[in-house]
Amino acid sequence: MKKILSFAVCLISLAVLIAVPASADNRVSDMDITAVMNTDGSVDITAVWSGRFTEGTECYIPVNTEGGLDIVNLAVSDGTGQFERVSSWDIDLSREQKRGRCGLNPTDGGYEICWGIGDYGDNTYTVSYTVTGVVGSYSDSDGFNFMFVNRGMNTGPTSVCVRLLTADGTALDKDNCKCWAFGFEGQIAFDSGAVKAYTTDDIDQSGGVIIMLEFEKGIFLPARSVDGSFRDVKEAAFKDSDYSYYYDEDGNFTEGVYGYSDAEDNSDWIALIIVVAAFAVAGLVMIGVAVFKIVRKCRFNRFVKDADYFRDTPCGGNLDLSYALGRVYNLCGEGSIVGARIMQMLEDGSIEILTDKTVGTFGREKAENTVHFISRPENDCQPLYDLMVAAAGDDCVLSRREMEKYCNKHPARLRNFITDAENRGSLMLDSRCYKAGYNLKQLSGRDMGRLRELVGYKKYLTDFSLIGERGVAEVTVWREMLIFATLFGIADEVAKQLKQVYPQYVPEIETVYYHSTFAYGYYRVLYNSMVTREQQIRAQQAQRSIGSGGSSSFGGGGGFSGGGFGGGTR
């Protein structure tokens, strides 16, 4: 009997130990915040917390009120009704003593907004309060950078939505307001006359919700006046963020720079002389650079003209090295390594082209050439092969439409493949090469020899039929020629010459040429889709960075007022 009792006690103890961590898992699943901005710059905030609370005695929100802010009109309610507001909050009271009560707990930097948890379980609390002095009046505009959800909250939250609007009904839009968000993965946008920010992923311990708004003068009459410009606020907030533009003196955005000077120059005539001199020097420099480039280009053109034909594959047949050097001297187009690698995979048998026939809506038969995957290559084609497999989807059959759609959605993956190929090739060079200027003097002796091979081979492929070449009547050689011709973007010319020189082998040449045409076509689809998406991303980045809304920045947001670190339950 004693053994049974001992065993039961152990089981109960174990159950309690297991249950303790589970009960400590307080979590706010949703936090909806409405911020109504008054004419004097104060903001009426209403936050609705929904979640599960299984331990502790109170919820609390630390708010920093330094810099002229204050908290008034605190009210809290839950499903049981309105809480009692107490004049002095004691964090050491029991859960029962805090039940149905709320108050402010003074701290060194401001206050903690506190209220009792009440019954454990699923609860929804509505917390409203006014923060005075949020919108500040600056020399150039009005605005604020305010933390609405603190970093380091021990309760989450999982999902946050913040809606900001004016008390007098003035509609906020891109013409009178700029908006940015920091500290979370999500979006910020103008929405029906208001600004709406929301998360698209859980907020972790390092995240919070910081919102910065800038208003044109006249929307508010802020009671708080701040020395300096709002651009100082933006500069502090943009630091360590992924916003990459800021307003210049003329109201235009400038990429990649956050610094500026507001210092006034009272000597207008000195400033005018400096400006004129700067333009004159800049003009002379531009003319000098242009002349220098022309001289270099002429030297390179002479180098090309004097180069002898090179009949073997250049750079030891290394495509990455050939592409990297070819890009420096514009012998091949950007991204052409993609077409060359597709052509290589077709010739190696890693992939094949098949014609899939389907019946359309009106019974018409449609034929489409698609890529089918045979085996994963064992060379530098692997990343591109994997990309194409991912684009194909579950059926492992790749169409042009799937290719285009995938690269539009994942442009970085193809860009990384192109960049990695060029970087690998560049590392094989002895010289540090730069794309601009056609500078032959930057090359070492060995790299100069490689460039002669590359130029000579391209000349050879271009003039193949003119020089009466007859010694390459082998399919393997034609394949290598058309792989490099695809890299150079001259496969059409090479195929025509091969047919002209070897009319008896036209069927074999047509097969290889078909692969080349297919490879080049897929390269253009991939590349154009990637570039189009990159342009869209840059345009979106420009718009979001000047305050037109868009994705938030997880980093940055420095210099905020209100908020702070911590909060949740205790």
C-alpha cells in the first residue's frame, strides 16, 4: 500500500512539475490599436488585448514620457465591465486585490500603465489613455516617431494592427502625410483617410511596433514645439533600417545617404562663387573622363582588330572565367551565363526538351516545348538546375510561363546565380578588373593572354565561314562552339555558318542549334522576368522610403518617443 501511495505521490508531483511551465505561458494573440490624433498634438490611444493569461497578477505597459509627453485619462475594461482607476498603484498586491482595478505606476522615465489580470483564461482587455505632446512642431513639418508596442514584451503579441486617424476628420494621404514603420515584419499604408500598419509575422523579443508620421504644416497646431527639423528625426530613425532614401533640400529623394546639414550660410556671394567653381571643376572632370574613356575604347578596338583567330575554346573552356572577363570588356551580355549553362545541361543530357500537346477550349490542339529533368549535373550548373526544378513544381515539367512566374517571384535566386558565376570567374583572374573603361593596362600578362583567346575565339566564330574552315566536322566540337556562341549572343550567326560550311551535316547541326535557340530563349525569359521584378522592387523601395507606405523595416526606428522595453504581464 505504501508503495502505491508513494508511486501516486510521484505521479502527482510530476504532473505539477509539467503543468508549471504550461501555466507560465501568458500570450497576447491579437493587439488592435486605434490612435486618434487631436489638433493640439495629443493622441487618444485605445488598445485591445486579446489572449490567454494563466499566471501573474497584472498586465503592464511601460511608457517613456520624457521630452514633454504625459499620460492622462486612463481607462481599462474587460468582459466584466469598467475597471476602477486607483490613484496609487502597488505592484506587490495580490491578483485578487488588483482585480477590476487599473492605475499608473511612476518610473524613472515615465509611467507603467497597469491593470489587474482578474480570472485566468482567455481574456480581452480594452485599454484607453491619452498621451499629450506626441505630435511635435518642427521647423519644416510636424510629426512624431512613436513606439506603440514595446520591444521585449513577455506576452508577444502574435498579431498587431495599428490604425491612426485625425480627430477632426482630416483625411491623411500621400499629399499631406508621409509614413514609415520599424521593428516588425509587416506593412504600413494609407487606408480610407487613415494610416494603417499591421504585422505579417509574429513579433519576437527583439521586435516592436514603431510608427513615424510626417505631416505638412496646418493639419495640426501642436502644443509641443521642437527645435530643429523633422529631418533630424528621420535621420535617426533611418539609421540601421532598410529605407534607402531621404528628402534632399528640394524635396526630392536621394539614394543611400542620410546625412545633411541645416547650417545657414549668410555669405551669399561666397556661396555663389563656390557653386560656380564647383560646376566648372565638375565640367572639366567630366570632359576629361569622357576623353579618357574614348582613348581607352579606341585602344581596345585596335586590340580586337589586331587579335588573331583562336580556334580552341578560350580560358581552358571555363565558362565562369570567360563570362567574368567577357563582362569586363562587354564581349557578352549580362546574365548570358544562364543561356550557356542551359545549353550545357542540354548537351550533357541533364535536361531534355519535349513537346507537350494539349487540347484547348475549342478543341484546338496546342503544342508547347517544355523542359524535362533527367539527372542533376555534377558541375557549376547545379544551382541553375535546382532553380529550374523548383520553378517546375510538383509535375517536374517546366514551361516558359512557370519559369517567368518563378523568376518574377524569386528574382534574387537567379541574380545570385549570375553574381556567383561572375565572382567565381573573377577570382580566377590575376588582375582586379573593372567593367567600365576598357582599361587594358589593368591586366596581368596571363590575363591579357586570356583576353586575346576570348576576343580571338569570338572573331573566329563570327568569321567561321569566311576563313574557309573545314577541320571541325564533329558534333562535339559544334556543341562547344554553340555553348560559347550562346555566351556571346551570336548563336544564330554561328549556326548559319556551320550549315553553309557543312551542308551534308545540316540535320545534326539543326539539332544542336535547336538546343542553343531554346537555351537562349529560356535565358531571355528568365533574365527579363528577373530584371522586371527588380525594377518593380526598386520603384516600390523608392516609394516606401519617401513615406508613401509599403513594407516595414525590421531594423531602425531610433529616436522614438513613448514606449520602451518590456511589458506584458508579471
